[in-house]
Amino acid sequence: MRYISTRGQIAPIGFKDAVMMGLATDGGLLLPESIPQIDRETLNAWSRLSYRDLAFNIISLFATDIPPADLKALIDRSYASFEHAETTPLVHKDGVYILELFHGPTLAFKDVALQLLGNLFEYLLKERGEKMNILGATSGDTGSAAIAGVRGKENINIFILHPHLKTSPIQALQMTSVLDANVHNIAVEGTFDDCQNIVKTLFNDLDFKKEYALGAVNSINWARVLAQVVYYFYAWGRLPEQREVVFSVPTGNFGDIFAGFLAKRMGLPIEKLLLATNENNILSRFVASGDYSLGEVVQTVSPSMDIQLASNLERYLFYLFDENPERISKAFAELQQTGRIVFSEDELKRVQSEFLSCTVNESQTLETIASFHRETGYLLDPHTAVGVRGALECVPKHPAVVCLATAHPAKFGDAVEKAIGSPLPLPPQLAALIGKETRCEIMEASREKVKAFVKAKV
Ligand SMILES: *Cc1c(COP(=O)(O)O)cnc(C)c1O
């Protein structure tokens, strides 16, 4: 399987090169040259596989340049870190199915992809005799999952910037209590945007980027999307009856829901994908009316979805535009100039044939956590609650709706407490962090200071 760029300016490359490249060097995103088609018979056979065996079957279709035994070992190692025997169990509550994606080391769904990506990086760096210094900014979730993915790994250092005292205390602890020698936390005296700007400028400093072999772990890496395709198939196989299904996906960067789109294209019987957002609803507006115009980011109780410019949307638009790289380049030039992309009637019709959409505001989110808890005894985190509210409100009556549960409620305990009126106990993994030794460099928001720190540590 070879990979091409949505901007059409790179010669096709293999899976291993695609993982190492991250963002395509022409500024586009990497996609497989063709999408494997899975027939019904195979789907039925797959529905009886364990998560790890299913992951191997799916991923090996896309990672054809890794020897099968190596790939199997990488996958097994990646999901051995999950607490639940089923990796991503499916539960049934109040007429909807909940796909629990939060049983990994940091209790958010990003572990599914970052555990695999960390192992892939280690494997590929060793094979190539290279080293990598990962640099990233986080408002909370991604940083801890990325650190958990590469801690203690050979030939990799990771530097994660977070805004000092602006993540939740638990989120900070999940990062700073990791004491492995290759993990470096930097608490920047500033905002998340300051952190992100510093990281962006350092990646644009091409001499520095090359000399220090800077690498990224953001959601544009193809391996992250690929890892997420697996659980759509897994959930379908765990339904009592293998029929057409609707998935509800709480959406920020469009990575998770794009994996669902890919699963649908591969032949999984998905009737519709419900794109659920909080008040940062550019994507749900896009699906509802074709209005794709950037607004300001507002802060909500589901902070991992407080995003305007969804980096993975470009992958979907590539298919919407009939795999035409010129149309992609034109659309993104238009976005840069005018702050919006205009779609034709026909394009909008096609978007709506694949997706439903729903915007869920803060009071609706909290109300959903409370009522779901009252009626079923089950606690939703605020991100998952956005998706569940969407499923209950915006999907025409349907017997098989699967809501993706993207984080454990205790990760966002303040919002959940506000909703149900009482504090919730910390799960053992989080309780164990309290009082642990931590290591973190507090630093003013200066690109030069961060650069000097990286140089000193490498
Ligand atoms: C990252 C994240 C999301 C959004 O996923 P995207 O792939 O960015 O759309 C939703 N919920 C949680 C808890 C997350 O961490």
C-alpha cells in the first residue's frame, strides 16, 4: 500500500515513510492510494475476533511494508497497556450503545492511537539507526497520551509544553509525574496558544528542525487515524445483530470521525456518522448547511473539542472533491484569504448523505450528564455527553446507535460534579498520582528559552 498527499505534490511512499513524514512535505495530508474493500463474509468472520487480532487484520492491509510478525508484536504490545480485557468494550445503556475508548493508560481515547504510534516510532527509528525529538503543545489530553506512548522508549525524547496552572491539576500530574529520562515537561507561563505558537515557530526553524530531528505526534499522523479505524469494526462486531449502524462521534479535529468515514468506505455497514460538537460548531454548521466559516474559539466544559480549524477535515474534503488535489489547494487558499470555504449544492448533498450533525451547548451537556446518570446510573464525561445528547436528539429513531465514549468521567471531574451535584471518586490510576514526585521545567513563554532547553537536554 502506498500513500499520496491531498495536495498531490509528492511521489507515492510506503507506510513506514508515511508514519515518519507526519505532515506531507507539500503541506498536505497523507492518504492511502486506494481504500481496501472488505466484503460481508470477511466482516462476519472479523466480528468474532479479539480486538488485537482484528487490529492486526485491518492494520496489515495498510502497513504492507512491515513484516507480519513484527506488526503483530507491535499491536499486541500497544494494547497490552489497556486495563480492559476487551480493549474497547461496548455497553448498552438507555437505548444507546456506548463504546468505551478510555481504558488506556491516560483514560482518554487518544491512547488507542498514541500507544501504537509510540511503538511504531521506536521500531522505525531503530531500523533506520535514527533518533527523534518529539515536540508538542497540549491543553491537557494529547500531551499525557503522547508521553504515555513514548516514555522509556529508545532513541526518542519528548518535550511537551503545557500552559502553567491552566490544565486541570490531574492532567498536569498525568504528565509531570512521568519521571523517565526521555520525558521533558515544560510549563509555559502563558496560554495554550503561546505554547502552540512556540512549537510552530520551532518547527518552522528548518535548521533547528533538521539538526534536532524534530518530530510531531499531532493527529495528522496517518498511523493515528488508522489505529482508530479498528474500533468502528470492533463495535459493529459486538452488536447483538450485525446490521446497519449509526455512530455518534464527539468531534474536534475531525480525526476520530474521519476514521469512521474510512471504515464506511471500506464497506462497514454504517448508515450515518453523527458529527457532534460543542459551541465551537464550525463542523456541525458545515454538515447542516454547507457553511464553513471560521469563528473564535470559545472555552467549554469539553475542552478537547474547543477547536475551530479541524486539521483532519482536509482528508475528507479530498474524497468529497473526487480526489482532486487542485480543488483542495484552491479551497484552502480561499480559506486563508476569506476565512471560509464555499461548497456547491451537489457537494453539500453528498456531505449530508454521509453525515448527520448536532451542536450541543454547555447547559445541554451538563443536563445530559445528570439525566443519563439519573436514568441509568452511568456517568458520561462531558465530551461523551455531547455525542450522547446528539444521538438522543438528532438521530431519527434507529435501533443501533453507537456513541463513542472518548474520556473517563473522572478526567473531567469538575464538570461532572457540577452536573450531578456530588464529587466522583478518582479511579485507582488517577488516585495513585496524588502526592507523587514530579518533574517539570517552568519557563517564560519564550521560543529561545525552549530552544535552549531542548539543546541542553538532547
Ligand atoms: C481529542 C478528543 C476529542 C476530539 O477528537 P478529534 O479526533 O479531535 O475530533 C473528543 N474527546 C476527547 C476526550 C478528546 O481527547
